[in-house]
Amino acid sequence: MLKKILRHLRRRFIDAPRGFGHPVPAEAFDAEFRSGHWQLLDSPEENSRYEALVSLIRARHPKPRFLDAGCGSGRLAASFRPDELTAYHGVDLSPEAVRLAQQRLPAGTLVQQGDLETWVPPAHYDVIVLNEVAGYFYDAAATLTRLASSLKPGGVLIVSMYRWGNTPAIWRRIDARFETLESITTTNPGGDKTWDIRVLLPSTRQGSA
């Protein structure tokens, strides 16, 4: 019990203000996907975010080799026709999410389970998207930096984060390592949920958080 309290206090008063995220076990995500909790991602409440992501991806590359890092049940991939992508690779921490994505997407679509904080991409990509997953990384800036090494020349990272908790601090850590090429803010129809979406490149300036 004492260790649990100390972990909570460290996260609340040390890690969160410094821009560290909150990892969640795969088993917890599995339970949420099985319960139907994440069906909310297919609701109209989420349309503006997905429309913004699709627009940014299309604008950056006409037919990308695309890594969907944190693909969930595959809604973003399902927003594209197969002929719009040179290749699609989805990765998610949750085996249940991977199963749902494989059911949803065309047969043969590459979707696999992996912990993005340690997973090593097997190829290079024109676009790497991290859609509402960076806040679950203990150190988002470090994970993004590692994934960015798998960008093809001219490739970009696209990161979306819902405004909550310590996301401003997480963005500050990311800003220390990346240049923002484009930034979009979008809200749900009711205006009570806001997402920041940025197109990023590794920065040439020195510095870390």
C-alpha cells in the first residue's frame, strides 16, 4: 500500500509537471475494448479529429507508406481506400484492439501487437501517426524521437493529443526535440473536447527536457 501511495505521489507531483505520461497495462486496454468502451472512437464526437488527421496525411503524401502507431480498432486506417496507401502498418499495445482491427480492415492488412515504447519498426515510413497515444508513454519525447528514426527522407510524424491533465507539459518536452511544421486545433460538436494535432520533424537544434 505504501509503495502504491508513493508511486501516486511521484507521478502527481514530480513526473506529471515534468511532462511524463501515464502508461496503462495491455490487460486494462483489453478489458476496455472487450467492454465496448472504445466504441466511442467511432462516434460522431470523434469525427473532427479523424477528418483533420486524414487531411494532414493526404496533404503530406499522395500515397504514403503509413505507420499507425497506436492503431486501436483501426478507425483511422478504415478512413482510407486501400489504393490511397502504398502500405499500411498498424501497431497497438492491446491484443484485443489488434483483433478488432484485423476484423475491420481488409484481409492481409498488417496489424500487430507491440509496446511502442520498446517496439522497433521493421521498415521506414512516409508518415508515422500517433493518434491519442503519446499521453500513455512514460516519456513521449523519447519514444517519438526513436520512432522518427524510421521516417523516410521527407517523412513526418503526426501527433494528436486530447487536452487534459499534463498534456501541455508533454508538448513542452516534445517541443524541445521537434520542429512543428503545422498545427491544428479541433473540437467535438459540443465544444467540450479539444484536440491538438501537430505535424512534426526532429529538430536540428540542441536541447532536451
